[in-house]
Amino acid sequence: MTHKPSAGESTELEWFKSSYSDSSNSNECVEIATTPGAVHVRDSKDLPGPRLGFTPATWEAFVTYACGS
């Protein structure tokens, strides 16, 4: 699912990389930014490029699955 800001929604997101990112090549990672209603994901090599948006519950389910917990 892609996300485009709606009218009145702030486009200023605070992006960060996972602590699990490979520090030897900091440009090869995904970055996330959270808002109360969504978790936004982008490719750190293509900052202005497409972004994905997930509900917090969907993101939590993904992270739980990805971490094998």
C-alpha cells in the first residue's frame, strides 16, 4: 500500500534506520517514520521515491513475524 499525504497532514516525518542496519554500508537499508495512524517505510537509497504505509497493527504483525517471535 502506498501512502500520499492528505490535506492537512504533515509531510515532515522523522525517519530512522533500524539498529540492525549494516553500519558498514549505511545507504542499504529501509527507514521508517511513525505517526499516530501509520508506519511509513522508504528505501534509504531513494529518499524521494515511493513510500509504503501500514497501520500500526499490520506493522507490529510484520515485525513479530520477521523476528520469529
